[in-house]
Amino acid sequence: MTKTTVILADDHEIVRRGIRSLLEADGHYEVTAEVADGLSAVQAVDRHRPQLLFLDLSLPRLHGLEALRQVRLVSPATKVLILSMHDDEPYVIEALRSGASAYILKGSESVEIVRATEEVLAGRRFLSAPLSEWAITALAVKTPDSSDTYTTLSPREREVLQLSAEGLGNGEIAEKLFISARTAETHRANLLRKLNLQSQTDLVRYAIRRGLIQP
């Protein structure tokens, strides 16, 4: 029997362990990799091309929403299931717009998680019960904000933004992204210009407002 391949991306080991145990007990799934940050999630998906990715939103190194966007580019066939504590509208709507197939609230019953995987594999979208009605309605009536300057950033600039907001210098960013320090510095200068930010303090405040890092 061919099993459905899965990658788990969550910065809490206990969450990954719980999802792994649940899926492996079902007998139809094989977890091919576990990662603890957004950048590693994108790299692991690019390497393994799994059928499913369980993705947390509040991840270090690369926010879950940006990781989702990049995963959809590097492996369009991979179905992404968001597993998050955030139940507020902006997170849910942005995740759906960015290509998530499911949005599951942390704390959901195990039967709901298994059902979500079955629905997604069948080509349907799944939302935790508290989200279903208003999320579908909001998704139908809202249009993306074209004035959002964040959308002007390239994927690399978004990575540099998050790492810089987490306090990493150009050299450390360069090492993590496998680029030169000069290139990291250029990306940082470009994103500051695009976002009309003047200082590191401005950058950190902006990242907190967007939910890229915790205050």
C-alpha cells in the first residue's frame, strides 16, 4: 500500500510528535521530515515533494504565511494544511488566499485532523468548524489590498525582513540564506526603501504589526 507522504513544520516538538503519532497510527501516512522553522519547511518541501504539509504560522526564520507562498511555488502539488492557534479573520483569510487547503485550529480533536487530511486529499477545502461560515463569506466578498507595500517585496526580501527583525546581522542572515553579506545588506536596504522604514526599530515594529514576530 502506497502511503501519503507528509512533512510537519512546527517549532514545538510536542505538537510535531502528536501529529506524527496520530497520522502513523492511522496507517495511511508516512512522515518524511520534521522541521522547526519556516525556511527549513520550504527547503524540506523542495527536497521531498510531499503530498501534504502541516504548517504552523508562528514560525521563526520565515513566517508561516510566507513559507506557504514559497511552498506553493516550489511544489504546487503539495497540499498545505495550516495548524494554528490564530483564529482571527486576517490570518485565516490570508492563508486561504495564499493557497492553503485547510485551516485547523490547535486544540482540535484528533478526529478533526484526520478528517481534514481526508478532505484535502479528496480535493476539497477544510476549515475548523468555528471558522467555516464567516471565513468563506469573507473570502468571497473581500479583495486583496493593493496598497499593501509588503506585496512589493520579493521572496528573498521577505526572508531578510524576518531574519533582520529577529535581530540577525547581515553576516548571520547571509549564512542562513547561503548568500553573501553584501547581498544581504542590499536586500535589507531595498526592503527598507520599499516599506518606507528608516531604522532597525522601525523594521521591528513593522514586523510585529504584521505578526511576523512576537512582541
